[in-house]
Amino acid sequence: MAGPDYSFEAEAAARGYIRIAGVDEVGRGPLAGPVTAAAVILDPTNIPAGLNDSKKLGPAVRARLNDALMAVADVSIAHASVEEIDTLNILRASHLAMERAVAGLNPPPDFLLIDGNLIPRGLHIPAEPLIKGDSKSVSISAASIVAKICRDRIMVDLAQQHPGYGWETNAGYPSKSHRLALQNLGVTPHHRRSFKPVHYILYQG
């Protein structure tokens, strides 16, 4: 299958939209850390080569593309905290992070391409949801890359404060070593208490 391209953005531009942002989030599945979203408006005359779904790219390529995007694109990154995830639920918290990322673009976008099948209810801008959008739209690919790089760096910092959980490599996802550390070291303030493996350790017996 071919990689992402600018066709969805071009369609929106043909309908008269000018500031077209791709929106994506990273970090729905981890047991620890925030959920992070990015909104990116690309310059159609200066799109970094090699954009793709961040999960399909190696760390070195991701880092290079992140630096290129920060230099040539309009980028906004935002988060929803562990407390918000536990209070709201992970879907609503991820949508809140998306809403915050979009709100951080100045001037604001006039059209959004959003990864997934839902449009967050707090976004009052014309929008199109795209399932597997990070493999279809370069703007969503760009958002997936900068969101992942940002969140991974947060988890590396948190790993230094809470060694033993392997967050510098697993980014808070439920790897075998992370689950074992939860049992042996306990729950940190950065763990999502509403997620079953964490909840079980807190409340078993």
C-alpha cells in the first residue's frame, strides 16, 4: 500500500480551505503517563520527504522528521494528564488533548483532518475523520510523529524520576517488564489508576 500523500489536504484546499491541520494522538494504550496530541499545518511547498505513520518509522528517521517539521511546519502539541484520563476516560481525555492541540495553533486552522473515526466534540471547526489517517494524510502523519517524539521524551524524563519501570524504552506501555515492575515496585503517581492492571494491583485483596 502506498504511503500517505497530500490528496485529502488538496481536496480541502479545492473547497476553499486555507489552513488545513492534521491531528493525531499518541499514548492511549500505556499504563502510565499522559496522552499527547499534535496538530500540524504543513506548507504544501515544503513538505519533508518520508512522512509516514510514526509506528512505521525507526527512531532515527522519526527524530530527523520531527526536527524538520519543527523547522518548516506550524506545530502545536498538547496533553491530557493521568488525572484527566482517570476522571474522564481515555477516549475523552485523548479528544481533550486533540482539542487543546488545535487551540494552540495561531492563527487557527479552518479545516481539520483527524485520525480515527470520531470528531472530538469540543472542535467547532469543519473536520473530516480518517480511519488509519496517519497512513493516508501527510498532515496526520506529521502530527503522529511530533506527538510521539514529545511523549517519548516525557516518559524518558519520568523514567529518571521513577527508575525500574523501563519507561525510557516502553514509554509506559504494558510490556512484560513494566507489568513485573508494577508488582514489585508498586504504583507511581504517573500510573493510570483506571487501567485494569494498575487498578488490580492497588485494590487486590
